[in-house]
Amino acid sequence: MKEIIKILLIEDNKFIRSGWEIALSNEADFEIIGSYRSCESAFKNKSIENADLVLMDIGLPGMSGIEGVKYLKEKFPEQIIVMCTVHDDDEKVFNAICAGAVGYLLKKTSPDELVSALRDAYNGGSPMTPSVARKVIASFQKIQLKSFTGDKIKLTEREEQILILMAQGKPYTEIAEIIFLSLDGVYYHIRHIYEKLHVHTRAEAIAKSLKNRLIQPPKKQ
């Protein structure tokens, strides 16, 4: 018996959303547990907690798809998120991937290709249409070039200390107690950390600081 993949859809165009529903409902191993026109409406519903995979548009009303990805990865880090959109410009593609999406498909993707891509994503792959994959590679090459020519990220001793505690999963109130600083003081340093790393969330700050070897991975207890 095949494992059932629970899928949640977020797309403001009702015709496209309906097309997704029809294509995915015909698959025995897929179960659509929610279908919404915006991130706001999806996130209000408890069904979001049970989704194995989220298929989402970028150009949504209100909260954008990229913001939606960041929210979901903060709340449900194990969720698999695939973007499906008409946009294929470098910045949107790169931002979506950096935010936590594992795949990026264009809306002209056929139903059969969509089904195959979602199975691929669920099984550990990163499905992308060829034109999108090329743009992702180009974006990473640009970033890599900047890393060779740009200034090295420099953190203060206090900022590094806070980042290490953040990576250990410590809540901000506990961090304040450990380093003998007020909670406002901790937030002050975190804002500066985010600015230096050019990130917006705790998860992004930890990932980037580990990637750039600003801190060491936390030791297993």
C-alpha cells in the first residue's frame, strides 16, 4: 500500500487551483487536505499543521508566497514546499529557494509533470523546470562571485555569543539570563546580526552563520 502524501494548495487564481485539485485528486497516493486563495486564509486553518507538502504560488494577495515560505519553515521546518508560478526571473526564483522552497515550477507545467515533480520533492528531490534551474545556477554564481569580492562578515563577540545560543535553540528570555543582558538588549543585538547577515528570521541567521563558518554547529547532547 502506497504512503499517502497530504498536500495543501495555496493559489489565488481559482481556475489554476481547480486544475491542480483535479490533477492531484486522481492520484491514489495524494490527498488534498486544504485548498486556499491566500496564505492568510491557509494559515488560519489547522489543516496546515498536517500537510506533508505545500504547493504555493508566489504572487499572492496580501502575504507573498516568499513570505509564506519563511513563515512555514519557521513553524513547520519539516514541511516540503514547492512553488508554482508564472514568474521565472532570477530574484524571485532565488529568494523562494533561499526562503526554504525545495522546488520551483512554472504554471505551464503539465498535470503529469506536476504530479511527478511533487512525488520527486516528497522523496528528497528538488524539482525545477529547465529554465528555472538555469536561473538558479546563475543566481548562485553571482552570489559566489560576490562572496569572493565582498567584505567578510564581522560579528562582535557579543553577537557571536548570542548566535551560538540561538543555534542551540535557546529562547530569547533564556539567552538574556545566560549573558546577563536585558531582553531588549538581546533584541538590539539580534537586529544588528540580521542586518549584517542580510536575513530576516532566526532560521536564516543560523543557516547563514553556519554556512559562512561564523559559528560552529551545536554539539549533540
